[in-house]
Amino acid sequence: MATLTDFVVALIQSTLELVVNFATVATSDIVSPVIILVGNLFIIAAVGALIYVVLGALVAELGIGTTPGQRGTPRPRE
């Protein structure tokens, strides 16, 4: 049965192998580093947009920065 230590060691080893593999691919020809960078930019943009939407929904749900009439609750009548 694998222990937590075995899992962490395998995870670190796999991460180092991944870095070596990416470095090998990136240095194989002239276009590869550009393709890798563009792919990373797409991933960063997608994750950033998701975080922006999730945080916006969380802030709206908590009612931070809103007035009573903005969240769909009717304003009290005078």
C-alpha cells in the first residue's frame, strides 16, 4: 500500500520529468517554444476568466458592494 510519502515523491519526480520533457520539445525546433508559449497564454487567460467570474458571483451572492434594490429584492415603500 502506498503511503503519503511515496505519493509526494512520485509527484515531485513526475513534475521534474514533465519539465525535462517540455524542455526537450521546446528546443527541438524553432517554432516549438512559440507554440508552447501561446498555449500557456490561452490556458492562463481561460483560468483567469474563470476565476474572475467565480469571484464576481461570490461577491454578488454575499451582497458586497450592492444596494438592496440591485439584488432583485424590492425596495421598501415609503
